[in-house]
Amino acid sequence: MSSVQFTITHKLDGTLARAGKIATPHGSIQTPAFIVGGTKATVKALTPQQVDELGGQAVLANTYHLMLQPGAAVVHEGGGLGAYMHWSKPTFTDSGGFQVFSLGMAYKKGIDATSHSEKGSGDLATHSTHQLAKVTDDGVTFRSHLDGTKLTMTPESSMELQHAIGADIHMAFDEATSPLAGRQYLRQSLDRTHLWAERSLKQHNKLNEQHREHDEPEQALFGIVQGGREEDYRRESAQLLGHMDFDGYGVGGVYEPGEISHVVRWVNETLPEHKPRHLLGMGAQPADLFLGVEFGIDTFDCVAPTRQARNGALYTYSGRINIKNARFVHDFTPIDTNCDCYTCQHFTRSYVHHLFKADEILGAVLASIHNERFIVSTIDHIRESLMDGSFYAYKQTFLNQYYGAAHAKTYLS
Amino acid sequence: MSSVQFTITHKLDGTLARAGKIATPHGSIQTPAFIVGGTKATVKALTPQQVDELGGQAVLANTYHLMLQPGAAVVHEGGGLGAYMHWSKPTFTDSGGFQVFSLGMAYKKGIDATSHSEKGSGDLATHSTHQLAKVTDDGVTFRSHLDGTKLTMTPESSMELQHAIGADIHMAFDEATSPLAGRQYLRQSLDRTHLWAERSLKQHNKLNEQHREHDEPEQALFGIVQGGREEDYRRESAQLLGHMDFDGYGVGGVYEPGEISHVVRWVNETLPEHKPRHLLGMGAQPADLFLGVEFGIDTFDCVAPTRQARNGALYTYSGRINIKNARFVHDFTPIDTNCDCYTCQHFTRSYVHHLFKADEILGAVLASIHNERFIVSTIDHIRESLMDGSFYAYKQTFLNQYYGAAHAKTYLS
């Protein structure tokens, strides 16, 4: 039996949308849910208490970052991810796959996530001439973005790392392809991702077996569906992985909210209905959440809400503002009068503006609390709207207000 | 009647030490107390909620910093210091005097707090050749350390600024002298400080008069005792200011714990007993607190606990540690097993070490919570030891453990 149990409690007729809960050894996640980004075993700028108070239900940390700092063994020695970072609710890790491709080639180069092109797609060796991560069927060789150390990650080593880190939900090791990858490269990559999915699952089951022998808690594994923007590849991937014994699924390689209504739909029309579905790395835009849910996503994760917060880009129900703008000096209203977060309940735009201009850490803290709460609160309302049937009305009102009617149309068609 | 009321509840026989409380319009401060540094209307890295939870009783902000950013008028418009930064308990401001001397000459020069020497003491104009703040009997002309703008501060303008900022307790505008200043310069400077004290008080009373007319809360003013390390000057200053109608006193120009047993003693033997006494800018070393209290100090302020925290220098009952040291990678004990702060209750040295190595904001937050709590908790214990008569036993145990017996001797003689 899986260590996580998914229950669907509400469905929205004629759509792929559903509400439910994922029960884990560390409590339940009410879905749809936003999984708060906890890259290096910390939600940037926030204490676990603050994450809890803003309604965060679960945290997702990055295997790639933790393997480099402080090392998966240290996290394990510290009691595993939850204990190490003092987060008692559910935890996720990704496989490291996305980062070895996007950061593993970035040492001294800057990040270039769009380097897979049809041009080099027939000859994998050409990738290394661009200091890219080097892919073979065995795994990926890449360099640490911190110090350039040459490292290798395979499906087996990703599973070993994730089991050492010890989150409740793990992800299979996949190849993250660029949005610019063409069909020829995607075909090879997808075959490799499917091969790696099998190897991930096999290694994961072996490690869970060891946990059982030692009376330790087991972990869950999600398979990752890839296939770019190609309908046949996406459906093939969802079908193939759907028949494997994963505890849930992740949808990788989606970059824009505009892709959700087709790419995510193809995948979720094909995947088994009774398993949870996670959209990898999206959820910084309200459109991501509304469209993701509409097309069958249960959980989201994204580090952009805190990253944007640290840059002073704050979400409001009438769109994003840059709090560093001089027009806020004398603005003694909250960031958003309709927001119930600690920041909006107690501080003004003027004060948060001052903190940013004065380069005070508290600026990043208050901004991060607000942005995370805004996203969490939005997905909470979406969940309620699925339960009472008001989803489409809520979606229309929200997106019109946030993007303006002209832009919102894109997401309302 | 003063807007603050000081009550002494306990005295330690044969010493200047006392415990009591300062009642302000925003509640009482149990003394002796550590006033948490809130330089730019924020306790660096901490939310007001965290400052409250770690036992902070009051916050001290800097007039110099606030006049530059966001401007005293903005703080006033935002409801005054407490409302602006959402701190509902008592607040202090300093006069700006110390900063115009120490930072006001630092633009493009680095900070040089030791530039007053006997050499230039007879000729004030020579100070400006070193890009120093320029002092006349009227006030001080200096440059903003942020953008080099030429500014002037006088006793009157300091009072205007402090009344606009609106803390409960203000400080008279004084001249901060360097630890290297000789008798000749100190003499001139002290006369000026006394002149400025009178002008500060006069302007303060005028502004309080206006508050009364507008049914606004009044503020309290502390006079600042100077005089370097010269006993006659210190006693003269304490005597002279002691006869003026201040609500309390600050002791300025003390730089080392070793000076407390004579300099602070001279002052507090001379000042009227029934008014509160604040030691300006000290309290980062346990010795500051024990000696300050022993020689008659009621309140302390210092930004070093949070500054050191951000550098990874953490207080423990057996001395200071640098959490960035590699020996903490596998140390899964709290920073101090005897500390009751949020950080020590929930996180390990290994985790805090990781946060510092990974340059995570949460490292600064958790370290700041710990250092502030350590200092607040120490002064709380000192207060209790005054009440039950165990002060000297506590002092001896604490300092021996913290500094080691050899070094602690200096403070125990």
C-alpha cells in the first residue's frame, strides 16, 4: 500500500478539476494546494512558524541544492528534511533532474535554460561543447554551480539522495527538456525519461523495502510526465507512466500558463484519475493556479512568490506592484486591503517601501509573507469554489481584476 | 508631571544597583532592562512579533538614520515610530548626536570614530579638513553617509525631529567625543553639551506644550552626561544636568566594560537617585550588563547583538561561537542547550551553520532571535537576582562561565 492516500471529494462537472486530500505520514494536504518552495531546506526568509501561520500546507525542497549544501547525509543525520528544518507537516523533494540541466551547466556561465535546440539534438556529445550537463542513457554528468565540481546523477543516485533526505513524496528522475527542443530531440529524451522512470521506481521500491525492514516510514514516488508541446508524446508518456505503479504524477516541462489548457489537459485526460497530479515549478501567476486546477492539477510548487517578494514585486488583487516605487512613500494603506496576512494586517506600503529602500532584511520577510499568503489564499478560495460550484464565477472575477479584462480574456476562453 | 514615572522597588545594599520600573504611555519597562536596537524603525531581521516573543520590552531607534530614511515627517505621518513599525510597547530615540559625529563624517571615508585628538582640539576648524562633522556652538554640520548631502543638526532641530518621530523617551542633543579626546577638547565639548542640554530641554518643553494644546501625548527627555574619563568633568556634568528638569539621564561616551566601574560610578553617585539612567550604546557583552547594573544603570541599548548575529557570532553561556565554523556541520545540538529561544528550541547548530553557508536570510533571522534573547534573558536574570539578593553569586557564576576564570577576574574585582 502506498504511504500516501489520495481521496477525491468533489469534481467539477465537465472539467478535469477536482478537490480532495492527500494523506501522508505527516498529515493531510487539502487539494488543490500550493506546495511552498523550500529549496535548501528553508522557505527563503521565513521561519517554519511563519510558513505555518500563512497557511502553508507542505514544503518542497530541491535534491540538487541539498546534495551540494549541506549534503543529503547531513540532512539524514539531522533526522530528515522535516526534522532538520523543523517543519512537521508534509514534505516533497524533486529529483534534481531539472536543476542538473538548468543550474548544472550554469557554473561561470549564467543560467541558460534554452540551449537544447533541434540543431544539436541528434548528437548528444555536442551539448558538452557548451559546458552543458552531459546526458547519456545512464544519467547526467554536470558541474556544481557553486564550485564547478564534476558530479553525476542517475535515477538510482537521485532515489538514494531523496531517501536520505527523507521527504514524504519523491519525484522520479527525468530529463528536463528546453521549451525550444524539437520533436527529434524530444523523442530520444522521452524514451530516456521513461527508462529512467522504471529505474527510479525499481530503486525506490528497493529502498522502501529497506525502510520496512528497519521499521522506518516509507516514502511515496511520483512519476514525471514529459513530452514538450507534442500531443502524441504527452499522451504516450501519461499512458505509459500511468500503467506503472507510481503513487502520483508530476507534469514537467510546462513553462507558460498558456500551455496549460492543452499540454496539461492531454496529460490529465490520459493519467489514471485516482492518483494525485503535481504541476512542477508553476504557481507564481494566478492564471497558473486557475488553469492548472481546471485542467486536473492537484498540487503546485514555485519559488517565484518569494523570489519576486525579495525583489519588491508584490501581488495584489488588482495586479502586481513594485513596492520600491517612489509613489508608495506616503501610502499608508496595506499592500492589499483585502489580504489577511501578517504584513497587511500590521504594516503599510510606506513602511515596506522604506524597508526596501533602506535594504532591511525585514522588507524581504514581510514581502515574502505577503506573496506566499496571497498564493496560498488564492488556491484555498479555488478549493472552496470547487466545493460550492462557484469556480468559474470566481475565476472570471479574479482574473479580470488581476490582469485587467483585456489580458484576462486569454485565460477565460 | 513627567510622561514617564520611575519607581525603584529593590536596592542592593552597598552598591548603586536597583530594580524597578519605568511607566510610559505605552506600558511599563521592568528595569534593569535591555532596550532592543531598532535603528531604522526595524529591529534588524526580526518582525515585531518575534521581538515581543523573545521578551523585548522596548525599542530604541536612531534619529539620524530616520531623518535620512524615510524622513521624520514620513514616520510622523505614519502615526509615529511605534505605529509605523507596529511596535505597541515603549520606544526610545537617541538624539542623532552620536551618529552625526561617527557616521556623518564617514561618507566615502569609512567610519573613523577616533579622530578627535588633542592635536586638533584647540582649533575646531581643523576638523573639517578631515571631512569631519563641523562643530560650532550652534550645532553640527555634517554629510549624509548615504549620499553626501550637507546637513545641519542643532539641539532645536534634534528635538523637532524626535517629536515628529514621536518615541516615548527622547535624548538631549550632545556632542559625542572620541575615546582619544584630551582634557582641553573635552572641556570645550562639555560646556557645549551643557549649553545644548539647556536648549534641548527648552525646545522639548515648547513642543510638549504644543502637544498638550492639541491633546496629543507628551514625550519624555533624558539629559546626556558626558566628560570622557575625567572624574571631575563627569561629576560636574552629572551635577549640572541633575539639577535640570530632565525625566531621566543617559550616560554617553563609555566605550569599554572596563570603564564602567569608575566612569559610570562617578556619574551615578552624583545623579539624582530617583530618575532612570540609560547607558548609551552598550550591552553586547555580558560584562556590560553586570557592571552597568552594579554601578547604577537601569537601561541599556546596543545593536551589536543583531550585528554579530548576522556575522554568525552567537552567544552561548560558555562564550561566543562562530557558527560558520566547519566543526558545526555535524553538531545536532542547539546553539545553547540552556537557551529557551525559538531558535534553540527548534533548530540545531548544524542547520544554522547550513543556513549561513548557503547565505540564507533565515540564518540571520534565527541568529538574531538567539542573540537578542540571550541578552534579554541575561538582564532578566540580573533583575531577579537583585530582587532575591543573589546578584553577586549570579554575576560570578555567569562571568566565570562566559569568559573563563582568568578573563572574568577583570570584571569580578
